[in-house]
Amino acid sequence: MKFNDLRWIVPAPQPDIEILETHQISREFYREVEQREEFNEYCRWYYETAQKNRRELDKMRGDINIFGWFFRGRK
């Protein structure tokens, strides 16, 4: 390759640092939003499940104690 042929080689333009920083910040922001939404969804599921379990426990406490009949004399 001759020196004259090198004049046609143009270096690729360098990316603007501000654009890369903006892109990185926006990715971090959306990742944070997604993680918070997932956490809120988990918390909602957890509290609904806990409330359901409390209702079932209250219902079970009102049931007849069948084991108490069988083991009444054993002490």
C-alpha cells in the first residue's frame, strides 16, 4: 500500500462521552424502576398470602379438635 492510498482512510468518529453517560444513566434508572416494581409485587404477594394464612388459622381454631377426643385420657 502506498502512502497516497492512506489519505482515503478516515478514522471512525469517536462516540461522544456525554451520549454514553446519558445512555448508562438511563439504563440504571430503568433497572432501578424494574427492581422496585418487582419488590413491590413481591411485598403485595407476601401480605396477601399472610392474610390468607391468618384467615385459615382463625378458621382452624374454630374447628372441632378431633385429636383431643382420641388423646383425652392419655396424660
